[in-house]
Amino acid sequence: MDNHDSKYSSPAVALAFLGGAVAGAIVGLLLAPKPGEATRGALKGYARKAEENLLEKAKEARVALDETIERGKHFIAEKTADAEVAARADGRP
């Protein structure tokens, strides 16, 4: 999942998705009014689905962050080892 060619960042995409979902829900309520109890039930269902989606996206973001941290640790370890080898080759202790 290498998104270096992507024009938009993941947080921006997630925010746009959530904004679109909220706008869609509002438009849906305005265009298809229901009795109060039915509307409350629909809103609870929507909120539950939005929470599930948000938690899933948070888990995905955490996995991506953990992978990035691990890659960074390996990169730093490699560069440190390279620097030590170069220093020894120059006769430095």
C-alpha cells in the first residue's frame, strides 16, 4: 500500500468521506421526512454505522503508522551501521 503517488493525504480523504456522509444524512432527512421515532431510529443506525466505519479507519491508520515506524527504525539502524563502517574505513574509532 504505497501511496506516494497520491495527490491527497489519508486524513484529508477520511475527512472528506465523513463530511460527505454527514451531508448525505442531512439531505436524506430533509428530503424524506419520517415520524420522530423512525427518524431517531434511523439516526441511531447511522451513528452506529459511522462509529463502526470510524473505528475501522482508525485501526487501519494505526497499522499503517506502526508499519511506518518499523520502516523508520530499520532505516535508521541501516544508516547508523553504514556511518559506523564509513567511520572505521576513515580510520576513526
